[in-house]
Amino acid sequence: MQATRQQILDFLRQHGEGSVRDLGAHLSLTPTGVRQHLAILEREGYVVSRELRGHVGRPALTYRLTPTAEALYPKSYGELASALLESARATLPEDAYVALVNGAAETLASPHLPVLNALPMAARVEAACGVLRAQDVVVTCEPDGSGGYVLVERTCPFRDAASRHSSVCGMHEALIGRLAGMKATLVSTLAGGADRCVYHLVPTTAAAAGRSA
């Protein structure tokens, strides 16, 4: 990000929103200079503008960040997840801890299941990959030649937490199985030192019975 435009983003993040006048005073730039930078940021999807009501003369605009710009700033989600898992592991019995992790997988899958449950197997597996891609996971899935699939992830959405807690890999395994409607078995992991996460997907008994009925 170019330095002046980064300063504009930082100002808007700190103050919530700002006008050309506000930004010009903060950056010691002319209104024309500020507008040029804002035009670029708006075109790239980092800021949006709205018109101030009750302003006399030329319409006055104020600018704020978009979710795309917010995503540029670091979040400590991995550290938070790790802290919560460490606390849960220390205070819960093993069966309760496992239930907690599996429940997280169900919670993450649930919004997508009404659509996924209605799809035939091949389409559902591809749609499950689409859910992962929407989370910026680089994923491919191919038939294994025996009725199942091999799903490969080149990136991990929970890598920081997974590197400290193997249960996170188990949760993601359960999530993928739930999305695909198949039994998922984790074969290799990025967190474990491999260059990819690999899951073997096989039809569950219920799914196989449904196809033969």
C-alpha cells in the first residue's frame, strides 16, 4: 500500500470516518491531492463515501473503510482460539472437550447444510469445496476411483491454532465430512509439516444406502 493512502486508511480506522477537509488537515495535503488518493482507494474497494446531509453548496462527502480495508489490519483470532482451547483442555473432562470440538464443526457447517443436503454426492462435494474457497482456502477435490474423493488443501484457515492444538485438525476434519456428507479421514497436515492437508472422503453407510434405495 502506498504510504499516503495507508495513512488515509489508518486515519479512517481510528476516527470511523472523515471528510476531505479532515484528511487534508491531517496529511497536510490539498483537497485535490486528497481526492486523488481517495478516488484510487474507492476504486480498489477500500473506502466508500456518503453525502453529508444539510450541507450548503457543493455536496460534502465523508469516507469510511470497507470490510476489505478492515481485513488489511491484523487480527489475533489464532491466539484467541488457542487460549480458549488451552482453557477448555485444562478444565473439561476429555469427553466434554471432544464434544466441544465436534460441536464447533457442527456450528460452522450448519448455515450451509440446507443447501448441501439437497445435492447429489458429486455436486455436494464440489459445493463443500466452494464453502472452503469462500474462506480463502486453496482446495481441490478429485474422485479416488473407488467411490470416494481425495480433498487437498494448500492453505489452512486455522493454521496458527492447529499448529498448537491437534484437536483443531480434528475439528476441521469433522467440518469437511459434515459439509461433504461423507466420512472424512485426515491423511496429512500442514500443521504437521506436510506441504498440504489431505483428506480422504468415503460415503457413509447412510449415504450409500440412500443411493441404492
